[in-house]
Amino acid sequence: TSIVNVASSQRPALMRIMPGDPASSYLVRKLEAGPDIVGSIMPVASSQLDPALIKMLKDWIADGAKNN
């Protein structure tokens, strides 16, 4: 509930997680070094996440980001 449909503090026009729309979810943009991010990509302290984990997150978001 603290990230789904909650505005990003870095880009308030974007939701941290936009259910059904991974490309518009700021978290996905931060993980993939996407457009309009502020600061560093995530995770900051290490290399980019495994693409399989990012795909799993994107699939969950595309499926509505359900709290399950």
C-alpha cells in the first residue's frame, strides 16, 4: 500500500507502481535506467537486478499489482 498508486517523491507525476502499466511505473524505470529518472538507477549499492527478477516485477504490475 505504500508503493502502489502512490506518487513518486522524485517524479510526482508518476506513480511508484502504476497497476497494469509497468512502463509508467517509476520503480521499473529506476530498475531499468529508463526515461526521466532522478538520481541513480536501483539498486544503488550493487549492479542491476537480474533481468528475470525485473520481468517478474513487470508481470506482477501488468497483472494489476495485486496485494496477494
